[in-house]
Amino acid sequence: MTSRFSRLPASLLEMSRFQRLAQGEIPALLAHPDWSEPAPVVIWMHGRTVSKEIDPGRYLRWIRSGVAACAIDLPGHGERSDHAMQTADATLHVVRQAIDEVDRVVEALASPEFNGVFDLDRMAIGGMSAGGMTTLRRLCEHHEFRCACVESTVGDYSQMDYLSRFPADLIDDLNPIAHLDSWREIPLLALHSEADEWAPVSAIRNFIEALSQHYNEKGYDSSLIELKTWERTGAPYEHAGFGNVSNDAKNLQIAFLQRHLG
């Protein structure tokens, strides 16, 4: 058994497939409640230096609740590992490429080979850290996602000192808070630790406040946007997962998905 299969619980493994999407370029873990009836689906992206197999309990909860998962390896990660793409100096380049890959993943899920088991009319997107950065920026363009959920991520790059090392035009292009004019008003759940050492909570709180103002100005209900934080979680660097509140975090997420995906 390959290492990526051995990382999954047996109950998830029997409902999962490892498949390369988009002409074989994007490795994905696909998990489905039954592989026969259409189910809502979440496109999920992990953070830097890890892979799509991280946190399989998340996907198991989803399929047990009737929600399918399409977890992809970020560029340079997992099955397409490239150490140079996993360094902090590559973060925005990874995000830029991943944004461009999202639509290719959606197109792949619509392929006849899946017999319509992924209900693309009930589709969400989400991710943690770099995957969350990808999510927020992708949502600033036209899309068909019903809702989104992010964890330990950044929506205001001005709060991230190390991002200043990147070219100014790349920062301006990718910074979600600078592109809210084209954001469509959908439900968003953001989870974060107040003590996050890698992604300061101000980097998501500033974004949420700006997004709420955007919703209000457009006449939409800003209560569609939810930010939940914990003072401390016990996770490494208060960033990698949610430590001793991980069960609470996962329960909040699955409740959010069920509420907005039906």
C-alpha cells in the first residue's frame, strides 16, 4: 500500500479515490458518501508544506454528513512535490497557480466519467493557510460556489510582513481585500486562533470587517459572514490545525456546510 493510502482511515479509504484531474496535472483525493447519488461537494486546499491527505477526519465527517470532498495537492506539494515550491519565498507563486487551477478542477468534476455524482449546483470551496488565501482571492472573480470556509488564513496582506519580499504587482494582484468590488455575496465561515504566530488574526479580521461593509453597502445581510476565533488552541504555532478545539472547529464547519449546501 502506498503511503498516501496508508494515511487514511479504512472507513474513509473505502469511499475514496485518488485521481489526477485536468489531463493528469492536478492530484486529487475524491471522497463521496456513496458514489451513486448526486451529493454537494467541497473543493478543499491544504496549507504550505503538507498535502491533501492531511486531516482525513475532516473528509470522513463530510461524507458521513452527505457532503463529498475534492481535496487537491497545491502546486509543488503532495504527489507533485517540489521543495522549492514549499518554501515561504514561493507562497504567492503557489497561490497564483492554484487560483488558476480551481476552474480546471470544477470542469473535471463535471466529466461524464463521474456520472453526475458531484452536484456542482451545490458546491463550496475552502482551504487553510495558503489554501485559504487561494480561496479568498478566487472568490473575488466570477464563480458558481454556494459558500466558502477558510481556516488560519490571510485576507489582508498588509498584515503579513514577510509578504513584502514579493513583487508589488503580485501582492496587489493577489491581495483579497483589494478586490472586494467583484466579490459575490455568499456565506463565508472563517476560523482562526487569536494567537496565530504565522497568520496574525488581524490579517483575517481586517478582511472580514471590509467584507461585511461591502455586503452592507450592496444591501446584503452581513450575518452571512462568520468569524470564529479562539484565544488559544494548543496547535503548533497556533496555526497548524486547532489543537484541543479541533472537534469544535470541525463541528462548526460541517454545520455551516449542511446549512448552506442543503
